[in-house]
Amino acid sequence: MEKVRPWCGHGRTRTATEQNRTAAGACCRYPERSAVLLAACSLVCAAAHVLRLAAGPDLISCVHPDQDQSPSYLVSGDLHSTWCLVTVLLLYFFGMAAALWWVALAAGFYLAAGRKWSREAVSDVAGYFHAAAWALPAVQTAAVLALRRFSGDELTGLCYVDSAAAGSLVGFVLAPLGFYLVAGLVLVGAGFVAMFRIRADLLESSALVGSRQLEKLMLKVTNCAVFH
């Protein structure tokens, strides 16, 4: 009669745990992980609106003088307004980081589809993605705070880059976002050109199954690019 070994169940459990961990890591590898980080940054931006609902627009976007009789007024470059600074960080820093992770996602797609890099090769350059996606927004946010180019918005009850000054809005918001958008579209376009070439080769070799799978992938990438 075979003896029951108490460690066998533990071994099977540990093996199953390791398999689940491996599967979870496989589904979050690059370039897919860029999409996960993009979504995480967007979630943090949404947290600013939740904070506004919880704290109230008056607390976040307005300055309250010490005198009881003095009326409150909108924040305009006031570094002592803690809640205003918090919303600027949440909205501006993570908003720019999300835009850069979109560029990183497009770059990963181009490297995988256009340059035929493996997942491991794309993961090897992931450090550059992180450096750009976190360092550039940090520099931009530091410049906005140092130059005091932020203010409270009477309509939304949040603080963001001062929209009253055209130079601030263009220099700190429109120009960077436009550059990131164009860079991402160029990379996505280059990836699509490479995928169309692969599709043509598959059609010439009568590989209909591979061609249909490639078309599904192209449709998914198109939807992701359009909805972002």
C-alpha cells in the first residue's frame, strides 16, 4: 500500500502557483504592459475627479484668506494651496505619462511588427520606455510649478495649467500632446506598413489562416489607436 506523502499536495500547490504566476507575467509582457501602464495613469487622472467630489471644488480650486470677511478667490500660481497642487500633479503629470505610454505602446508595436523583434528584445529596451514616460512628465510638471503656470478652474473645480494664458496652454499642454500624438501615429503607421507587407506575403503563399489572424490583430490595434 502506497504511503501518503504530506509534501506532495504542497508541491502540487506550489507548482500551480508558479504556473499562474508565469501566465500572469506572460500576459503583462511588453508591448502589452505599456497598455496596462497607460490605463493605470488614466485611472490616477480619474482619481483627481473623485478627489474633487470628495473634498469639494471650493477647497481645491479656491484660496481662503485668513480674514473671515474676505471672500475666497481662484488659485493662480499659489504654491501654498496643497489640494490644488495635488490635483495638478494627478492630472498633468499622469496625463502626460499616459500620453508617453501611448508612444511606448506604439513603439513596441513597431518593433514587434515592423522590426520583427521578439518579446524578450522589446523587454530589453523597456528601461528606455520607463525613463521617457516618467522623466519627461516630471520635468514638465516641475516647470509648470516653478513658473507658477497653473490656476483653479471655476467650471470644473480643479487645478490645471493656466488656460487664461495662451502661451502656457500651448507650451505645456497642446505642443507636448501634439508631438506625442504625431510620434505615436508615425510608429503605428510604420508598423501597419510592415504588417501589410507580411499579409501580402501570406496571401501569395496561400496561408489564409495566418492572413486572417493578422487581419484580426490589425483590427485590434486600429481600435486601440482610435479609441485612445
